[in-house]
Amino acid sequence: MHRLRKASGKETIQALKQLGFRQIRQRGSHVVLKKSTASGDIGCVVPLHKELKVGTLQGILRQAKVKPEDFMGNL
């Protein structure tokens, strides 16, 4: 199992885009991403901070239904 490390909001968005997410909209410093799957749409919100804490990143991945191993492989 890969351990999550701190990442910036931009790095997180780039990794999620490589996993099939696309940017839907942005309001202030929060970017909304969405991915269409056979079971329905999956959405998540990523804040554009210089450094996201590990707990915040875990929440984003939980919301996006992405395994940490897959995310770290695309980071």
C-alpha cells in the first residue's frame, strides 16, 4: 500500500484528470471535478491550496472513489 504524501491542489487535479476526471467548474479557490461511469457520475471538490494535508487528500480520494495506490501512481 502506498502512503499518501502532501500534494498541492494543482498536482491533485492533474493526477485526477489522468484518472478520467474532468473539470466542471471553479468558484474561488475550489475546483469541481466529475467523472462519468457506468454506475453514475462521481464528483469531487479540490481546493487550490499550495499544500493539501494528508487528511484533506484522503477525503478528496474518498469522495472521488479513487484508491490511494492509483492516485499515487499518477501523481
